[in-house]
Amino acid sequence: MNKKVICTLGPSSLDPETIQRLDSLKVDLFRLNLSHTPVDQIEPLAELIRANSSVPICLDTQGSQARTGSLPGGTMELSPGFVVELVSDGVSGESGSFLPIQPASLLYQLAVNDLISVDFGSAMIQVIEIGSRCFAQTVYGGTAGSNKALSIVGTSIDLPPLTESDYKATALALQLGIDFIALSFANSKEDVQHLRSLVGPNIRIIAKVESWDGLDNLDGILEVADSVLIDRGDLSREVALETLPFAQKEIIGRANAAGVPVYVATNLLESMVTSPRPTRAEVNDVMNTLIDGADGLVLAAETAIGEYPVQCVRMIQGLIHQYEGRQSFPQQAATPPSSGLITPHGGRLVEHILYDYDMADLKELPALEVDKYEITDIYQLAVGAYSPLSGFMDREELESVLDKNRLPGGSVWTMPILLQLPEINLNGFSRGETIALTSNGEIQALIKASDCYSFDLHKLANRWFGTADIAHPGVARLLAGTGRFLAGQIEMLSGSYLRHQPYELSPRQTRLLFDHLLWERVVGFHTRNACHRGHEFIQLTAMANTQSDGLFIHPVVGPKKSGDFSGDIILKTYQKMIRDHYPPNRAVLGGFVSYSRYAGPREAVFTALCRQNFGCSHFIIGRDHTGVGDHYAPNAAQRLFDEVGDMGITPVFFDEVYYCDRCQSHVESCSHGADSTNRISGTVARETLNQGEILPEWYMREALSRLIIDEIKAGAQVFTP
């Protein structure tokens, strides 16, 4: 056979009889995985193999991979919402509260909001605090095991190409005359060259391509490696599962063109770990891998821990024989599938974050101080939450939104996103001029001026909010400013962007998370209140009615009006709900750094469009959504959704929800009349909690009432002053 068969040895196959049987099948290489083989076992295992076979040995390094450390008992349960402290491997602490990770350098590279996948998605945690101590919250529950792979989702981490154990193993390889070393997580040409400098010219290096960096630097790797190996398992932690076949085809094609042997590993015959026969899908996958041009196939768990290691090798060889004796197979070009998530509004996320800049040069620019509301708009524009907008609106965009609820290009858009100039800057700025946007004197972003214009504020208020009454908080804020506006594309400085708050997720992060969870139908929920039973009813009902994969709870945690729940207490109540009461692994919590405009129907559509950018396919619209007082009719939002038509995301409408004593449940309507009706009042709730009294169970779970009361007693700011 021209195609190679590489066989991983482990507990199921590291015995004389099995090694001899595999040798008789003429496998091409025996692989020892150093992630599961202690260095002190390499020499005795090499002696065992050589005593029973002439097949060459390959040591597969641990490489630059983040892993869990040693856990007491070998495993740790990570429940949704559970917070763990991340520590260096070997640090001891209270059982169940510490999650050791390695290498130790990883702790110093983590940032708040980094998402960490544990053991190929068995669990997902999110970093919520860094510094002298590092904490992470579970967003997707599961079991963590000792020495299991960790992946920092969507973020590049700098790790050394070899571990301390790998250095010892390479020295042993030279001493024992081992023929091959597989370099795990070969991220660059330099990684391979570093290993070559250690082992010399005689040991053949198999560079394992299993990361985005490896894909990006593939051409350089192909120049210096003796062969490459596609580890589809680790690669799938960074490449969307739907696109993995196309990544495999690309790597094989480029290796073939370079004349470098290429092997494929992971899940080739996974079912044969416990079954004597593979599935039809596995057979088809293996055959197509051969047709693509793979020079060899790697059996991993199938022969290391599986019940049928010999049968697996026979099956692979049978498939290779079938491939080599084939007549012809038609091949048809395919278009790589996209994520199953809804596309961002306008077709793509518009992200404007500036990473390459000289602060000294920026300080020479004209400056414009912005307030706490405008800085949140700048942030959401920068991360793509307001896609397809790329900056503050000019007059043409504003007129189109006010008159047509659309941008000039035709996309549905209902909310003016404006930058009012302060009195000191009324003369405006020149078109094309770049201005530094500052907060408390510190540069946060840049804007390239495209327009500077005037607008009558009372007319604007009436067209925007339907009123010019200053009793309306949105109107009051607008009229407190000037009638001069600056338009232009913004770029947020990366230094400002990276100052995340805990639980704050960008649209790119939520999309990565939903893809990882295999969610396609996601219900979004917007709120400015702590979790109560009415909202709980709405959320779970919406999930069931839309047959959604999950719920994205996205409360507003930006500036609030007096009396509103603080963002911190809202997050704490939902953390407890996710941990204790919601269906496991069906809810994700993220803070939305924004503020309420109280624009009623316009804001209802706007908040839905933002959640489309975050990856939600459906969005809950409650009665009088984001309204204030009696400024908007109860069904005004639904009428506007009907008016603008298909916008991508699907609204899920709810009428007023109340608790019926006779139904003994929360309902939108029933026949029992007002005497049985208990209505949800935020004012009454605040007064009751401030007095240290528990709310009725029908209103809020007792545990949440107690949580809020305890926070008040501790002096925390539960309500906005």
C-alpha cells in the first residue's frame, strides 16, 4: 500500500500480543502520545515495542497547548453559573473551587471576558476577573478532567512550542534512537526549526496542524517539516465544525502541491472504540479523506483505548485497498457552509477598533469631550452591535430614519445615533478632519468628520419620540444639549476597547459562543430590571414556543435613570437563576453596555436589530417595551414591526403578564377577572425590598429577594441614585 497507517498505542494495545498482531498487519508507525505518557515511561515502552515489532516509533509532544492540571479525584463538575478560581497546576486549595491550568504563563495572558473551552466543549467558562487572582464563571456546564485540553475561543495565546516534559522527551528520543517526533500545535515555521535545532537532521519531524496559527503559517511549515498531520480534534476547537472539512481539503491540497506527505487524524473510526464495525458515515469520511489526497491515516483512541484495535487497523487497510483499486469517483465542487446563526443586520458585522496607533500623535489632534451616554454608543458602534452603522449619523441618515425607519441604503433602522456638540464646540469641525473623542480627558476613540449640521431640537424630539414633553426622559436628555451634531465614522482605541467589564460580551464573542454550543435558534431578552417571575415566564415560554436552542439574557448595564436597578444587581440575580433554576446549558448571560432612550416602538425595533448582530434569531418584545409612562400605546411596538416588515430577526410578542390566583400561574390572559389578578409593579417591588421585606413568591423567587436585600444591607448600590 502507498498510503500509510499510523497507530497510536495505549492501554488497549500496549501488550506483546497486540503489538505483534499490529506488526503483522504492517502498520507504518507506532505513536506514543506524550500528553498521556509520562516521560519516565518512554524508555520501557520503547523497549516493549521493539521487543515485539520492527515498526518505527513516533513520540507525539504535548506542544503549546493549554490544559487543565491535576484535579482531586480526577474530575470536577462545572455547573452553569459556578465560579472557579484559575490557578497554576500544583497549587492546592479548597476542593471544588480551584481549577488548575497549565502552563503557568497562561494565567498572565488571560483577559476579562475570554471564553475558555474545556475538553473539546465539555464545558465553557468565561474569565470575569484577573490580577492577583483569576476567576472564571461557567457559561456552559460540564465535567472538567485532569490534563484536558483548554482552548481560548477566538483569542490568540502565546505559548512555547515545547513543554518541559517535551524537552526531556526529545533528549530521550536522541538517546534511544527514535525515528520520528510529532510536534503538536506547530504554529509557525520557527516552531519546527526550534525542534530541528534540538534533534538534528536524522529524526523526522511531523508538524501537526491543529490551530488557526498553524493554518495561517502553513506555507512556512511545509518548507521545513518532513510531513504534516491534520489533527481534526484540536483543530475543531478553533475552526467551526461545519468548515472543518474544507480546512482539511485546503491543507491536504497545499501539502500535495508542496510535495510534503500529509496525514489525517481524529474520529476516523470513533464508533469502533466500542463497536466492531464502523458507521457508514465514518467509512464515507475515510474514503473521501483518501480521495482528497491524504498520504496516511492516524488511528488514535481507536487503537489506544478502544476495544478493537486490530479490527480498526484491518478496516482502515481495507478502505485503503478499496481506494487504491477504484475505477473513478466523481468530485463536485462545494461551497463552504456558513454558520447556522442569523447573519448580522446588513450582512456583516461592522467593527472599528484601532490597534496600531501612537498616543503621542493622537494627543496632537483636536479633542471633543463626550458624555457617558455617547461613550457607550461609541463602544457599540466599534464592536458591531449597531451594524450596519459605522459611526454617528449625518443629516441624510437622520432624515431617512425619522421619515422611513430605514437607512438610505434601505436597511431597516429606527433609532437616531447622534453625537451632539457641546457649547464649547458649536463652531464644529471641518469635513475630513480627525477628532479625538475623550472621556474625562482621556482619548477613547477617533472620529473622522463627514458632516457638521444643525437640527431643530423640538422638531427632532417630536419626530423621534412622538413628543417634546420634557417629562419624557429621552426628550429631556436631548433638549439639554445643543442643536449642533457631528457625523462621521468612529474608531475605538484598542486600549479602551479591552477594558471589559465582567459578563460583557461583544457580538463576535456571542457568535463564537453560540456556534460552539451548536445553537442556531437563539431567543434574545432585553431588560433593565432584576429577574422576576413574570420575565422568567416570558423567557421560558418564548424558548418553548420558538423551539430555540438557547436563551441570551442581555440586560442593560450602562447608564440608568434614578430608581432603576443597577447593572450589577441585575447580573447577580440572573447568575443565580442560571445556576439554580434555568434548564442546564440553555441560557447565556451578557451585559449590554448601553442605555435606555425610552423611545417605545422605535427602541423595540432597535433593540431587536442589535440582538440580531449578537446572533439572536428571535427577540422578546413585551408590552410597552422600552416605553415610559403612557407616552406609547401598548401595541405600538407590534404595529411598527408590522410596518417595517421583514428585518431578519423574528419578534416574539407578549402582552402584559400577570399572576392569576385561580390559575395558579403567570398568564397573559385568562377568564378569572380582576379579583384573581396580581400585577407586577416595579415601584412596589423597590419599596418592599428597600424596607427589607421579601416579595411574594409569585413576584420573585425568595432566594432572589434575599440576595437583593442582603446587597442593600451590605451598602451596595442596588438602585440608581
